[in-house]
Amino acid sequence: MISYQLSDEHKELRATVAGFAQDVVAPVIGDYYERGEFPYDIVARMAKLGLFGLPFPEEYGGMGGDLFALCLALEELARVDSSVAITLEAAVALGAMPIYRFGTQEQRRQWLPSLCSGERLAAFGL
């Protein structure tokens, strides 16, 4: 039978990201919009929390979590600001995830550690 309850790890992650969104993002994100600037310092703090490595194995510098953990983080960020959430989503799901899923082992070793740490942000071209 499938359990629809959050695991303790998921609950902890959700609370951490919700607190981050309220305490770090909410007070300043409007200022970035007014100045027309990208919130590099917010992204750096997201990286320190390990958010860019959430669904990736620890062997690549990830958190060893799952896609549900990423979804919880995105949901909590989006409650406060959708652009911060989409920055995480694009970097992880559209940029780094294809390397993890379809890249060679050499490509994974080369790129994923710096993407998981947030040292680099992956981009997606449409």
C-alpha cells in the first residue's frame, strides 16, 4: 500500500525551505525587481542549503534525495516568489537532470559536482 504521508526527511526539508523563503527571499525580492537585478545572493544561499543538489546522488555532490524533495522545495519557494522557484527548477530539472539521466559517466563526473553545489547554474536553451 502506498503511503501519502511525508517522510520525516521531507517534513524537515519543507520546513527548512519554507523558513528560508519567508526569512531570506520575501523581505528583499521586491527590491531586486525594482532594480531589475538577478538575486545572485539569494541563489548563493540556496546553494549553501544544497537545493541545487537535492535529487542527485551523493557521489556527484548531491543530497541523495528524490524528485519529490525537489517538488517540495519548489512549492515552498513559489509560495513566496515564483521567479526564485523557477531559477531552481530550470537549473536542476532542465539543466542538470538531463546530464544525470542521459550523459556519459565522464560528463556526470565533470559537470554534476559544480552544478549540485551551485557553483555553476545549468542553462536550458529553447
